[in-house]
Amino acid sequence: MQYWSSYRLKNQDNGVAAIEFALVLPVMLLTLIGVFDVNNLIYCNNKINRTAQQISNIVTRGNLTQPQLDSILSQVPPRIAQPFDFVQFGNVIVTAVSKPSASLPAQVVWQDSYPGGVGGSKINPASLPGGLVLNTKQTVIFTEVFFAYQPLIANYVISANTNLYAVAASVPRQGTMATLPSS
């Protein structure tokens, strides 16, 4: 009787699949969340790069006034960066760098930002991005976009303090845009 009972228990495999699934499920979920987070970070980085390129393109289409530029900077980045919350976690800075004469170095002639705080700009006229060298009386518009990415689970795959940065440069199509009129 005892032999039959232990033989029967050895061959019982009811519930084994459930136990194996319970052991594997947390690993599968964490892997899935990690893949989602990395994919979302790549998507956000692409959105931020596109935002910089589009703002630079829009700004250099023609001479703008300060209110027109403020309107563009307040409306366009949040729309391009959707579904990411650009108003809360993003900042865009538009900087005009010009070289007024051959004897003078390149200099920042105006700068504007949204939602504010131009202090974070990385544009340095002495060493422009990409080794760009300006000709005399040439102006280049740089658009910088900063975004603080918020991962699904902080510090799991991606650090909680992941700051994305994109820069785009464009030459004005009409005029020099060496000044930004107030009206």
C-alpha cells in the first residue's frame, strides 16, 4: 500500500506548470518593463531631435519679432513632443550667433527660451557645435532642446536623472536675423 501511494505521488505533476509560471513571471515582467523603458527613451530622444529640427526650420523661414517667436516657442514644442509632457519636463532655447566683421569674433546677438531660463544654453560662440565657422556678416540660428526623461521605473534600466539634449543649426532664409525686434 505504501509503495503504491509513493509511486502515485511521484507521477503526479498537477500544478507544476503553475509553479514554474509563478517563478518565471516576475523575470518576464521586469524584462518587458525594461524593454518598454528603453524603447520609450529612444522614441523620446527622436521626438526631442525632431523638435529641435522643426523649431530651427520654422524660426529661420523669415524675420520674426519677439512676440512671434514667443508664440512659436510656446505652441510648437509641446505639439511636436507629444505624448511627452514638454511643458513640465522640457525647455527650448533659440540662440542667434553672428559674426559682424572679419576683425570681430562670433557673438550671441539674441536668445529666447520657453518655458524660460536661458542659463542652460550650451552654445558658445568661441567653439560652435560641429566646428562650425561663421563667415563675415553671417548669422546662424541654434535651437537647443532639453528634456528630463522620466522612466517607468526609476533606476531599474534607465537612471531617474536622464536628461536628453538636442541641437539644430539653420541659416536664416530671408534677411540676417541679426536682431529680434520687440514688435
